[in-house]
Amino acid sequence: MLSSPIIAFFVQGIPETTMLIFAGLTLNNVKYRFPTILKASLATTITAYFVKQLPLKFNIYPLILIFVVAIFLNLFVKTSPLRSLVISFSIFALQAIIETVLFWYWQNIFQYDYETIITVPAYRIAFGLQVPIFMCILVFIIAFIKKAITKANLSN
């Protein structure tokens, strides 16, 4: 079971899942509306909170959450089950890459160890909120590049 203060979990979880879903839909060229993304992210965050209360091994949570996000994408955004699973897997892979880079940054620049980042709620929230910010920046850069490539292909 992962212990997490409920406030820290939701302060970090709602923006993070909103950006994860936004990133997945944007990068996979799926049309969406923001209220739909918000519903899916709220449902995912609440489900993730309860899943993380279960007495499971730590490495099982991401696998369960990949399927949870895929189910909510299928329900709220109306994508096919396979496409929902691909989007879900891609956003969790992107999140893992971003978290790895940020964790290295926190460890080497600020000299914080893993235990400090995870156990101090303020550090945990500060670390967790960086992920959606960096993901948002990355998504806008990729979307801009994709739009420029599409525009260049249309003009040829």
C-alpha cells in the first residue's frame, strides 16, 4: 500500500492526470473537449487513489492504472479500446521518462534523496507538479512541430 496524504494526492493527481490525458489525446490526434478531459482525469485520480490503497506490490500500480486510464478514455472520449490502450501506454511511458529526468535533477542539483522527496508532502507535491508542467510544454512543442510539418506538406 502506498501511503499518501489525500490532499497531496489530489493536489498533484488532478493536474497530472489532466495533463497526461491531454498529452495522450493531442499526440495521438484525437479530437477532445476540455470538460471531457476533466471528467476522465477526475475519475482516473479518484480510482488511482483507491487502487493505491490496496495492499499490492509497488510495481503493479502502474499496470493497473494503464488499464484504468484506457477504460476511462474509452468511456469519456469514445476512442476504440485498442486506441485507448495505446494512448494510455504512451502517456505513462512519457510520464516515466519525464519523472526520471526530473528525479535526476532533484537528486543532483538539490541533493535530495528519494526518501526525502517521497516522504515530505511539500516536496512530493512540488516534484509531482513539475511533471504536468513539463508535459504541457513538451506537448505544445510537439503539436507546433506537427502543425508546421503538416502545413509544409500541404504547401508542397
